[in-house]
Amino acid sequence: MNKLFAITSSGKTEKSFLDLRFGKCANIVLFDPVKNVFSIQENTFVEQEHSGIKLVEFLQKQGVTTIITGEVGPMVSKKLEKEKLQLVLLHEERIKIEEIMDRISEQ
């Protein structure tokens, strides 16, 4: 099974930095390391109540298997565990999206 990664991003390019807030992130990068392609989408749930849960549900529909972000709340954590989605927490504020994608591709 191919993995599809969702990476929280502060901007709209691969040069943008990781956004440490999951539900309140500005954008989401969907990255397929097998095809080496990515797309960037605005987080349309950022202003909504339970934005993290809604974002998880959206990402599931996209086929995401792994989420990379800085932090998630307890409700999102339980939802990810229940849905068996992998969570990778990075605490590097100044890491660029392209660096994260490079790390994934090297695995």
C-alpha cells in the first residue's frame, strides 16, 4: 500500500515552513513519495469549531496514511488512533516542507 503524507504548512510553496498547529494550520501539503508529487491546499476548516477533527476526516477522504505536524489536541489524537492513521510530531519550527519531503523520500 502506498503511503500518502499530509504535512501542515505555514505557506503555499515547498519553501514554506512546517506549521506546528494541526487544526489551525494555514495549509496542508499532500505528498506521494512513490510518485514524488505534491499538492498544497488551504485549510478550509481553520475558522470552524473542531477544525482538527474536520481536517482529519477530510484527509482520510484524500487517502492520507500519515500526518506530519507539530502538535495535535487530545480529540484529534484519539481520532487518529481510532482511525489507525500514523502521526509524526516534529518540533522543528524552522524546517521547510521540502526538507521534510526529502527526509521521507530517503526512507
